Amino acid sequence: MSLDELREEIEEIDRDIVELIARRTYVADAVAGVKEQQDLATTDEAQEEAVMARAGRNAESFDLDSNLVKAVFRLLIELNKVQQRQSREEQ
């Protein structure tokens, strides 16, 4: 493959990643709705730990640095928390 073709493939993958982040955010918003209905806290430490452990295992299965993958997931979790807080404030 040429350099341009490889870059095009990366661009496509990047779009896919953003789409998956949007999907994850949509589901996290639904989770926030359920939490609000059940009067639960926005933050669930045990669930966050489970997500981080799963991210680490998934990273290792693809021979990726688990710490770096976990850092990405920390950002995703923070993104969802911010969005959940904003949703609650808007209501």
C-alpha cells in the first residue's frame, strides 16, 4: 500500500473510533437517565474499576500497552461524567 492509502485507512479508522465514542456516550446518557430515576450517584467507583480492568485485559489481548489504553478509558469515563452532570443541571 502507498503512504496515501495507509493514511486514508487511518482516517477511516479515526472516523470509526469517533463513531464508537459517540455510541458509548449515547449509552452512557441512557445509564445516567436510569441513575437519575433511581436516585443514584453519577459516579460509581466499582463500575469504573471494572471498566478499567476490562480495558487492561482487552489491551493485553491485542498486545497493546494496558496503561495507555487505560488512560484513554479514563478520558472516556470523564467525558461521560461531565456529560451526565451537564444533563442533570439542564433539568
